[in-house]
Amino acid sequence: MSVNAVITTPWVTGFVQGEYTDTEYPRQDQKQIRKYFVTIGNLEKFPVYATIGKKSVNFGNFSSYSPFTHSHSAHYFWAQTDEPLLEVGYVKDNTMIAASLIKNDRGLRVLNSPENDDKYENFAINASHKVEMEEDVSFTIGAGFLRGTIYDSALAHHPPAIGFGDRTWNGAVTGHIEINLHDFDFMADFTRTVDDWPATDFKVSAMTVQGRYNDTILGRNSAYTLSYSRGVQGDSADEWHKMEQGIAGLEVELLPHFSVGFEYMVNSGFVPLILPRFTADDGVVSHTGIVGIKATF
């Protein structure tokens, strides 16, 4: 469960997210302040902004069209800091460029560095540009680079800040494209480590393709979604080669700020990112149905 709060003024925006979980990782509390940051800037007046705080790193586009479930791209490569970062960005004429300076620290999800010595040597660069063809028709392309990931040691240390003395910088590159065509949206992304992950002697990658059709049901805004994503961390002959996920979803807005969603999800392959050579089972297949609600205010 999470609770968010936002404070806005013409030139300053503050955000904080509190979270409660009963499946916390080692050294984490059940009650956490998962994010907090302050952004200075007014893009209507000046195209440059600066943000400082604990937040998701501006790297890639791992958004999901599905009502509830994120993709393998997000599972493998979403980056969130556990210490404050500094981000400076430029936004103008459908172009976004952002650079983030990140502390050498075992962050949340994919962030890591060879020496967690509190220096600010990790960084990310992300950029995107939207081209508007005509009314309700556009496409967006983007790319990014992250210097330090957890895929840097023969010991898979996810999440504790441990590892063998073999750790070195292993970055990630990402690219995505999104097409908006009237009532249809299409998106594809691909992310890959720069070097092999010593734990599997293979470059780690993830990709997602997804589509959405925006319609109405009994006068209520609705969205039909399809998504396929795949994560790869080994050769095709390896037990830990890949995981695949397919999702069919429907989300209906019953009232303003209140919607109900349905998902049917199929997962193939079981490859924990801890001890993948020993715990993987490529014969696992699961089928899941999800029904839930979203309320925003």
C-alpha cells in the first residue's frame, strides 16, 4: 500500500511517497518513505529544471499499458535510488533530455556500483522526442544509458549490497518507440547490459511490445490492452535462458478517478535473479487472473 502527496507552486514542486509492505527486503522496514524529491523549474517559462531527492532514475520508458502488472523490462531494468540523486533536464518542443548524477550505492531494483563508497560516480542519461504528424497521430522515440547495474558480479547480489571482489562497472543501454494513432497506442522497448553478467556469462536483456485500444463501454472510458515481454540472461541451451510474459487486460473508468481492471496473465520460465544457475526452471508455466480497482484523488 502506498500514499503519495504532492505540493506545487509556480516554480517549486515537492513529492513524497510513503509505503507499507509485509514483504520487505533485508535491512528495509515495513513502513518506508520510498520516494521524496523537490523539483525547481517552470517549463512554461523556462525549459530547464533541476530535481534533487530519492526517486526513480530518468532512464528508459518502462511504463505498462496493462491495468496492474509491469513488464519484464521494468522487472529487469527499472532503476530507483535509495539515496538522493541530482537530475537536470531540458524540456521543449516535444524534446526531453535529462542527466542524473547518482550516488555509488546499492539502490532499489537495478542500481549498483563496484564500490558502494558514497561517491557520486554513477550516472544516467535519457532523451526522447515526440513527432506530431496530425491531430491524434504521433510517434515518440527515446534512448538512454545507465552506468552502473547489479549485473556486475559472478555472485548475483539482489538485493543486498554484497558481491565478490570481481565487481566492475556494467552499464545498460535502452531504446523505445511509441506510436499513437487515434484510438490505438503501440509501444516497444529494448534494454541490454553493455557487458556480460559474470553470474551467467551472458548479456542481460529485456524487451516489451504492447498495444492498447481506447474505447467506451456503456459510455464509460475503457482500454483493451495486450502485452508481451521477455527477459534473457543465458544462452538458448541454458536452463536460465529466458522468462516470458503475456497479458490481456481491460480497464474501465466507472467514475472520475475510479476504475476497475481485469487481467489474464501467462508466465513461462522461472529464473530468479539470485543464483540463476541453481534455481532456474525453464519448464514452469503459470496462469493468473487479476481483478482490482484503482482510486486516485
